[in-house]
Amino acid sequence: MTILHLRRARTSLVLDARGPGLPRVVHWGGDVGDLDDDGLRQLTDATVPPVVPSSFDQPTVLSVLPEASAGWSGRPGLAGHRDGAGWSTAFRLDGLDVDQPADGPARVTVRASDPAAGLTVTIEITLDPYGLLTVRHRLRNDGDGAYELRELTPVLPVPAVATELLDLTGRWCRERSPQRHPWQHGAWVREGRHGRTGHDATLLLVAGTTGFGFGHGEVWAVHTAWSGDHVTFAERRPTGESTLGGGELLAPGEIRLDPGESYESPLLYAVWSDAGLDGLSDVLHTHLRARPGHPRSPRPVTLNVWEAVYFDHDLDRLRALADRAAQIGVERFVLDDGWFRGRRDDTAGLGDWYVDEGVWPDGLQPLIDHVTGRGLQFGLWVEPEMVNPDSDLFRAHPDWVLAVPGRLPPAWRHQQVLDLGRPEAYDHVLERLDTLLTDHPGIRYLKWDQNRDLTEAGHHGRPGVHGQTLAVYRLFDELRGRHPGVEIESCSSGGARVDLAILARTDRVWASDCNDALERLSIQRWTGLLLPPELIGTHVGPERSHTTNRVHDLGFRAATALFGHHGIEWDIASISAAEQTELAAWVALHKRLRPLLHAGRVVRVDHPDPAVWAHGVVDHDNTRAVYAVARLATSVTQVPGAVRLPGLDPGRRYRVRQVSGVPAPATIDLSAPTWLAAGLTLSGAALARVGVQLPALHPEQSLVLEVDSVG
């Protein structure tokens, strides 16, 4: 038919759709410039691999849906069968729909069918105005019998210059831990079988040129936007092809398509940059901020009372916390777990979403009225997808649990998963949440938790994760439709449900249950690879972390929490007057910097000393920036070296100074650098290429710098 060239924001996608089969991605990456039809033909022909000895007689074509019938021997794009037949396909192109407006996203819809296999596939490819590529497949069963689907996965080629892989792993309270290695032959496959995104989710799987960093190197990355079981992979074949891909991880028998039924794969997000990892983040952050549903109002400074009171709910004590929060500058007060019937600890009550009359004889309204009377928003913790066996709901409906018939899955935090694929269970949960919000219009925020994996998740005897994930999406969508003014946080044992599908329905994520500032520096840095700061909950915890027992001073904790959706997770009613004054100063600093922090470009510094981390946010007009430099540990050298400040306009001059209004960090200098007291003025080029020498900070201290253009 034709060769298509999609171009947006320095990114090109070239698609060869001339043959009778599925189109081939000729190029995905940097812009290849203005090419006429002849230029596109020559480029496409120049990328066809040669026929070599001991291979197929024709060049192997890697299409957007790889098929064995085209000679592909790597991971299949489609796997399934019809009672043992129809397991291999040879799709033929039926048509293309192309939409390339002057503004907005460029889209291609590919329609293909295989009458012998009884299947039709539709492939949607979109390149948005910021250079973000998305791919999705839809498969329809047009045959006479049922078709069991095992995999339907978008796959994209990556050039041979990408020699290294980076992705993320983790666990509870240690989410987003990076791992990096050479890209060798074979498949690097990351499978998530948690029934949720998982603490160990890849977030982004990145392939890049040798030595790529935050500010340099050419990189390609994919993200699987799905909140259930999923797979993300990188594969390098001895035949020369390198691919990235991702999709839903299906259990045997989970998707059985009857005649006329269809399955839609999750969106695969794909992004390219020649400016390192920060370039990837810039594209992703810009895309997310352009969404119609992206939060537009200033992100309220939030006090969550979990680490202040745990299950000990007392109205007078909570009122005192709200009073202190208002004095400090907090804008949202969140009542955490323990407000509903039978919930005196984590062994009972989940599922019984009624205000506990024994603890709250007059209901929640007195607290809501007090909080809102102090000018704060009121929020509430819920965990609607779960049930305790010790609950009225479970005793009445034990069959509503997501389980294999005849046994319960292993307990996790004394709870099981409600099967929301059952209409009666779904309707019950929706009614309870809807009634809760209708009866309490002062609730403007839900901290929506989900505290266990979906283990042995059966639905009517068949695997149930796929249906549960879609039901949870419907629940979010329906509730938000009924209560559009209520914001929702995605919390899942901390950061176990962080993906772009859940963020299409929520307003922020809780990055981790760990509020240890040293751990949070890494968790937030790598969560920020995908998400902009305003979507990441970053709270000041208590002096001694309850998850690590580590002690940090307030300045380090506050500087770490500054760069995100700021908040507090601490018993502020019991802190000293000096701590209250300092905390209020940090809150005021965040509010002053918030327009920049929640709209600017995120930059991270490639510093040679692993004990020194630096990051910042630069305004898009290059007039302002703020950076934080943290000393994680002692260094081998006495002085770790100058810290470069990237992202500024090289031709402008900037004044750099330590932020005012908050205490300076502790240092081991006998004399601080001379410029620190009065500030300095240098060009953006000098700051990015030479940098500035900073004080020799003690370990676990941070210095915050403010940068303003002076012409």
C-alpha cells in the first residue's frame, strides 16, 4: 500500500505497509527529516536485512505483531489456539486508516485478518505531539469455535547501538531499585504475577547506548500500562534483531474468546530520547500534564494521620492534630485506617464500610466539620477491594472471595480479595462508597489502599486477575463519574500499584510506605523516571523511621519531601515549638516553590561520586530553577567535587543562592565556600559545564539551591 512517516517533537516512526502482510516498523526514534516518497522507499529498502547462508530464502520481516509465518523465531506477538488448531497466523493487510493533523497526535489504524485462523486484528499506533508513542492490539474471533488466547503483545524494534538495559525492581519499603546490565543475546523478561502492578514492577524498561545517564546518551523505553499481571521484555536475537515489548500476562484459560468476542491489549507506551533518562522523563511528564484529567489545582500539602495515631481514633486528639496542621500550613487532613466497624487492628473489619458507632458515636461529621472549619480539605482511607474473614461481609458472603473453589488463598495481612467480577460484590462495594461520599460531602479525597497480592485468584473456577483488574477500573470510573470533585490516591502497600492505567483514574500515587528520607531519595528519584513530581506523594516522616529505625534531622527529611506532592506523616501534635517553627518554614518554602516544582522540567545530575546525589526542576522558560544536593554517605575523597547544575539556558546569566527561611544543613567545613553566603552569578553554560563547589555536607544532609535568571 504505502510507506508512512509519522513525525512529532523530534521523533519519527516509519512504517512499511507495502506488502500483503502486517506492516513493518522501519524506524522508531530520532527524527529522520523531510523525506518524500522516494526517500522513504530508499530508507526502507536500505534497512532490509540481507539473506545469508543457513537462513530463510527471503529476508525475515519483523512486523508490529511478529509471526512465525514470516520467519520470526523470537517471542511471538500472538499466542493462542482453537482446540490445538489456529495456533499460527499469517495475517493479511485489509486496510489502513491514517490521521495526521497539523496539530495533535498522528494516528495509524491497521486492519488485518487471517480467514484460515478465523481471526481479525486491529492495531492502533499513536504518536502524540510530545513524541510519545503508544501501541495497542485488538483481536477478534471470527471463527466458529472458541479461541483461547495466551498472549497478545505489541513489539517494537530497537537499533543495535542500544547495548545496555536498565529497569527497576524492589520490595515493600524498597520500591524502584535500579538494575543495569549489558544487553546480550536472549530475552530479558520481567513478569509480574502479583495481580497488581507490584513493588518490583519495571516501571520503565530502558535500552540505551553504552554509558547512557540522566543527561546523556540515546535511549528507548517501554511501559506496560496495566494494573494486573503483566510482562515487559527486551530480546536480542542472534539473527540481529533487538526488540522491546510488553503486555498482559495471561493465565491458562483466562481469556477464551467465543465467536464474535474481542480482546484488547493494554497500551504499550514507548518513548525515545537522545538526551538520556531525563529526556525520557521530559516526554512522559509533558504527556501526562497534557491529559484532560491531570490535576490542575495546586496540590494541597497533606497531613496523613496514620503514623500519628494508627488505630487509636479519638476525636479530641484528632481535632488537636487538625489545629496544629492548620498552624503549620497544611491544606488537607486525611483520616487513615480504623474508622469503620470492627476495625481496632488489621485483623478485622475490612468490607464493613460503615462508620464505627462505638468509636464515632456521632459519626465522622464532627471531625469533618472541625477540619473544614480550619480551612483544610478532609480525606479518608479506604481499601474497597479487600475483606477480612473476621467481618460481617465475609460471614454473609464467603463466596465473594477471589479464590479457587474449596479453599482460600494464603492470608496476607489477615485479608482476602473481594471478587469484583461478581456483579453482586461489585454493586455492594460501589453502593457503600457512593453512600459514604454522598452522606459526607465534606470528604474530598480518598486514600485508596490495596494491601495484598492477588494469589490463586479464581473467579467461578477460572483465573480471575484479568476480570478483577477491569472491574477495579470500572469501579474507579463509576465512582469518579458520580463524585467528580473527589480526588483519589493510588496506594497499594505503598508503591505496588504505580502504572499509567491506574493513573488514568487517580490523582497521585503513594510511592512507598517507607518515609525514611534516605530510602525515599532513591524511591522518588526512580519513580520520577515515569511520573512528574505532582503525582508522587512525598511526606515528612517522624525523626525515627518506623520502617527502618533510622534517625534523621528535620532538614534532611523536609528537603527530601520538598520535590513532590508534599505532605506530613508524623504526630505533629507532640513536636516541640522549635520543630513546629521549622516544619512550618519548610511547608511555606514548598508552597512558594510549588508552581515551579509541579510544572517544570525534572533534571537529575550525573555526579561521579556515588555518595553525592543532585536533582532539580527547571522552569520551561528557563527563568527559574531549584536544585537539591544530598550527601548519602561519606566519600573516599575529602571534597567530592563541583556539582553541575544542568538544564539552564547556556546563554543566560543566573544568580545561585541557598534557599532562605529554613535552617542550613550540617557540614564538616571549617569554612564554607565563599560564594554561599551572598550567592553567585554565572552563565547557564558555566553552571552546566563547570558547576559549583558546595559545602562538605555531613552524611544524610541536603542543601537546597534556588536559581533565578538575571539576564
